[in-house]
Amino acid sequence: MKKNIYTLFFSLILSTYSLSSIASLLISPTRLVLDERSRSANVILMNTSTEIQSYRLDWKELKALPEGGYRELTQQELLSSPILSRMARLSPKQVTLIPGESQTVKVSARKQRNLLDGEYRSHLQFTALPKVNINTSNPTNTNIKVNVLLSYSIPVIYRVGQFQYGNKINNVSLRHDKKNNKATIKIDLQKQGDYSLSGNIQAFWKPENSTQETRVGILNGFNFHHELDNTVANVVWEDFKLAPGTLRVVYEGKQEFTGTKLSDYNLVITPQMIRSINN
């Protein structure tokens, strides 16, 4: 009975956060933000497999790319980039979980003396430790099978000083995939602040001479990191049937930005544009 109550309690906790999983590890939340008033936060891990799993926790230094995704910082960039890991603490640094078991990992930041205002970020990486299987049925057989390492990382941010943020959608365009009857909504965003943003991008379609608007696409958990001046988001429009009307794109905040409209853009579709898109 106690196990059932605990499972229900854990499920309620997870329902309030964004989730992600690597193979058999459930991670919540998938983004942490610390500041001078709240210098610590927790990440909840849960083993959703039927086997005992072990994971190593460490830091990875990544730079966001304008077209999406990340790359590792170069050695030169490591010297000048605002990295959080230099002043961050993890407890514990390795976990072993039986099936269905959860573990809370505490992440904290220790503010350094004379630390400049700004945003500091590193990525917390969870790496599944391999299981080594040795064939013991034949003593002379020394073949060893090592499982492939799986890893996943989440951004951890520490903000110092006055928090100023903003962004603007500069342009929205469409690319039509006739073979699959899909369209990609390309959204060009420009930074208007010194801090990163996180939210969901939604696209809504309203035909001409209609008051009814329909959501045609969504991109959840889109991060606009502080080192980028410009970035691009792509939202898939399923069941593409374009006609004259208005395509509205809105970037709505989540987590610390919940309830905030970060930016929006209206694209009026004309018959001439339709002919150009379909050609």
C-alpha cells in the first residue's frame, strides 16, 4: 500500500514539470534555473526499466547553434565563456536505482567573489554506466560484451544581477513538402535582452472571412540561449491545406516565464503567396 501511495505522489510531482527520458531514465525537469535568491534546485530521476540501472552525473560545456542544437566549446572558448560548472555542486554524483525507484539530485551554485552580472550555464549530463557481461559457461571463453553508453544532458542556468530579457520574431516563412503533404513553418527570432528564454511555439491558422482559429503546429520546450543574437525555429504543419487567411505564430513562456507572451507574428497569406509556395 505504501508503494502505491508513493508512486501516486511521485506521479503528481512529475505532472507539474516537463519530462524527458533516456532509454529507461525519467528526468524532471529538463531545465534548471538558479538565481541569487534561489541558489539550489532539485532534479528527480526515476528508473522506468525492469533492471537495476546506474548513472554517472557530470558537466558538459555546450554552445547553442543558431540553426538549433549544440556543439562542444573549444578550449579557447572555455577560458572566456560564462560557465556554471566552476561554481556548481552536485549531490550525489552517481546513482544506482532499482526498477521503479526514484532519486533526488541537488544542484547548487556557490557565488564567487566579484562575479560579474550575467547568465552562467553548463549542461548536466546523465550517463548510463555500462553492464559488463562475461560468458561464464565456458571458462576458456574470455569474450566480454559491453553495452553502449547512453547519455542525455539538460541546461542548468545561474543568473546574477538584474534580469532583462526579450525577443522579436522578425520573419515567418513556409516550405511545402508536396510528397508528404506537410509544410514547415520557419520562424526567425532576434534577441532583445541578455538572458535566455524558454517556452512553447504555437502556430494557428484562420481562413479568410472566418473568425475561427485552429492550431496547426506546436514546438514544445524551445530554448533561446543567451549567447545567440538570432536563432531559427521550425514547426511542422500537418495536413497542410493552405488558403487565403492569416497564420499566427506565438512564442509563449514556460517555467519562470509561464503566463508571458514572449513574442508573436502574423503572416497574411495571399493567393499570390499560395501559388509561389505550391510551385
